Amino acid sequence: MSARKPFVRPMAGWWRRNPYYLRYMLMETTSIAVAIYAVILLAGLWRLGQGPAAFEAWIGALRHPVSILLHCVLLLALSYHAYSWWKVLPKTLPLIHAGDKLVPGVVFSILGWAATLVISALVLAATGWW
């Protein structure tokens, strides 16, 4: 009688074999962009606490072309992160009824996107970018 070899499932690249897993990994990877941008904002707060000259130096660093390119990449990643967040939201909510009717999940996604766009427009208007 020969000894059986245990089955070993190949794990390398498991997420590239299925488009669903690829989208999932992309969605989860965008959280890194959120963390990077949080660190950038925290650095700005830290520099603000150091005084006007330090804060102006931080603003000057943000105007550097490499920083602008980084922010463009972060904008794309954060936009996809927001898209995936609002897309998943209805799947995580409990069933919500308005009277006797079930509120479709897509309503919450649309409301989330509307809130995101309105708040973004208000921030851009308040900062003078728009």
C-alpha cells in the first residue's frame, strides 16, 4: 500500500483567475489610497500646528508637479473606492420599508452618490477651486 500525497491547492494568483475576485481585490486595494490621503491631510494638520511658515511650506509641496500627479492618481483610486462603497451598501443594509413597500437598494446607492457629489461641490466652492 502506498502513502497518499495530500492535496495542495495552488494559491499563487488566485485572485487573477476570476473577474469577480479581481474587482474585489482592486476595491480592497483602493483603501491604501484612502490611507495615503489621510496621512497627507494629517501632515497638513501637523504643519498647521507648527505655524504659518510650516503650513505654507506644506502647501508649496502640494503644488509640486509630482504631488499633483499623485493627487490625480489618488483621485481616481478614491473615486473607484466611493463607487464600490455605494455599490456594496445596499447589500449590507437590512431590508427597509416605506409603508408597505420595500425600498430598493439602488435608491441608497443613488442617494449616496448624490451626497458625495453635493458635498464635493460644496468643498470645491468653499476652497475657491470651482
